[in-house]
Amino acid sequence: MDISKTAESILKSGTLKRRINRAGMFQQMTFKVVTRTIGNIKYVVLSTERTIDLSELVKMANETGLPVEAQNGKAFPEGKSAMDFKTE
């Protein structure tokens, strides 16, 4: 997996606390690093149980360099897919 230093530090800590614009208000949210499966590919993603605007998910994915998922959707950094974050 070829990732940035920021993404590497997030993966090591296992969580990320981030200020997110949610429904017009800023809220502090915690994202956990989890493993998801698509077919036979296992990959890492930052996950939360809350609903977040898709534009915020895309923004966060591009800033962190990791895929992000919420209750209502999933976003990958620009030009990346699950194959770029697969685990062995």
C-alpha cells in the first residue's frame, strides 16, 4: 500500500478525531480504522456510524489520503480505489 505520512500515522493510531461540517454545524467526530471486503479484496477505511454529507466525505478522503465511509456512503481519495488500500 503506497500511502502518505498522514495516512500512515492515522493507520497506526487506529482512530481519527476530526471536525466535520454536518447539517450546517461543525461537530467533532471520531472515525475508526476498519477493514472491509469487496469480493476477495480486503482494504482499510475510516468509518463512522453517523450520516455525513457526501461532499464532506470526499473532502476528508482527499485530505487524509484514505477512504472514508459513513452511514450514507463511501468516498475514496481522487484517483484511488479499494485496490490501492488492500491489506494482505
